[in-house]
Amino acid sequence: MLLTDYFRSTRDATWDFALQSGVRHGVIRLPEEEWFDLTNKTHWQQVHKNFTDVGITPVIVEPMPNCVHDHIKAGDEKRDESIEKVIKMLPIMDSLDIRTICFNWMAHIGWLRTRSDYPERGGAKVTAFSMADFTPVEAKITAAQLWENYKYFLEAVIPEAERWGIRLALHPDDPPVPRLGDVERIMISGENIRKAVYDICPSPSLGITMCQANFYIMGEDLEQYIKEMAEKIFFVHFRNTVKTENGFRETFHDNGALPMARLMEVYKACGVDVPIRVDHVPTMAGEVSTLPGYDAMGRLFAIGYLKGIMEAVEGKA
């Protein structure tokens, strides 16, 4: 496995903590300011240089930029021009040797939690989701429309991804529930994920982001699913969680329901050797949260825990 961490485009404490923890490869979020043009190679080169100058080599883009991705998933009037921009990104990524882009198929409502102050060990705070606390939004889309939009996107982009050697890693819906108000969801089960990567537009350039906790929340047997999908796992989100009465909550990486060290053994046994990063960390004592689940100090424990497991299982980190 290749140890990585998640970095926003503007340097913050997470950059320094990751570097100090021995991380040398990055999963990067592209700038979302107006100055950044997704189709401008010079803009990409500047972002890339900002990372490499401090010793971080970008290897994955996550997420697919929302300024295009939202239109594509919704299938609105800007879909085609947004797909064209994605296609123009691919040769730029190839030139910078950034080989993977993590994308999802959550239209209108993306990653969602209903609270960010759920108490964890020692008074740390974590995010949680409860359907009972969800407030619907004014948006509507059906599962049939989502599948149609997904097929449309793949048929346009996959040939170009194959041409440039770029891999698309599909992230499951989070939370993996069939609907949020009038917004339906489709990437909510192992069966649907298999359909999405094997049946719609089969390609060696199309695979998954193995977000462990999401598949656990779906009810999948994680060991069996990893074995079955090993060839399609392009990226791993190393995450733990606990189910609750109406949903789930995040945990410290050593304090949830998933057998983290055992899962690493399964990845190794199945030949899964891809970028991996910690995900959804607690907010620690004295820390002012800037983005719950992605704060800086919680990553220190999580990265150290991941490195220890990697060294024990793989003999390196």
C-alpha cells in the first residue's frame, strides 16, 4: 500500500502534520477559487509544484471538482460542457503522473452528517448520521435518472480515461441510504457497486474507492467483498465506525466495529497495493474544528495507527 493523506489546495496544519508523520504522497483537492481553470495546464502545474516543493507527490485527485461534477450527476443543462472539462483534465493529469480521480454519484446531497459533536473517547468529538435528524432539501432525482446519468457520463469519459491511462475510483454513497427526502441514491449496496463498475461500461480504467466503513454500514462482509472486488480496488479509505439505532457514528480508528489490522492482512493477501489514506478523524481536545472529520490533530493519531498496522502487516510504512 502507498501511504497518503488528504490535502486541501491551500497549505494548512494538515500538510505539516502529515510531513512530520512521514507521509510523502498526496490525495489532493483542487482549488475551488475562480482563478483556477480545470482545463488550464499551467494552473495545474502551479498546484502540483506547491505540493512537490514541500515534499508531497500528488497521486490522486479527490473529489472530482464539484463545479463540474454536480452538473454531471444531476444531468442538468451544463452536463455536456462539464463533461468536456473533465475530458480536458485527463491529459493534464497524465502529464503530471496523477493517475487516479476519486468520484461519487451523490446528486444534490453529497457527504452528509446530522451532527458533528457526537462524544467519543475522552471527550473527543466525531460526526454522526441519524435519519431521524435529517431535514429534507428542495431537490428531487430518481434512481432511474441517476443510473441514466451515470451511464451517459461513463460512455463519454471512459474511452478518454483509457487513452490517457487515468483510473476512475467510484466512492459509495455516504450515507448509503436509498433516499434522502426526494433525492434517491444508488451507490448504496455491494450489488449496485458491482453493477456500476462491471455492467454499465466495463473498463480497466473504472474501479472503486474502498471506503471500508461505508461497505460495513451497507451490511457487506468486508473480507469477502475485498476478495471479490480486489482487482477493482483503486484506492482505500481507511476508516472505522459504529452503527447506531438510526444510523452510525465515526470513531477513533482503533475504537470502532471494523477489525482494522485484519482488513490490512486481507488487502495484502488479495494483492491490493494501492494508495491508502485515513478518513473521518475525531476533533481533539482544544481544537477548533474547521471541517469536522478532517481536522488536523485527529489525523496524527490516525496516521500513526495506520503506519503501525502497515509496518506490522507489510513490513513497511
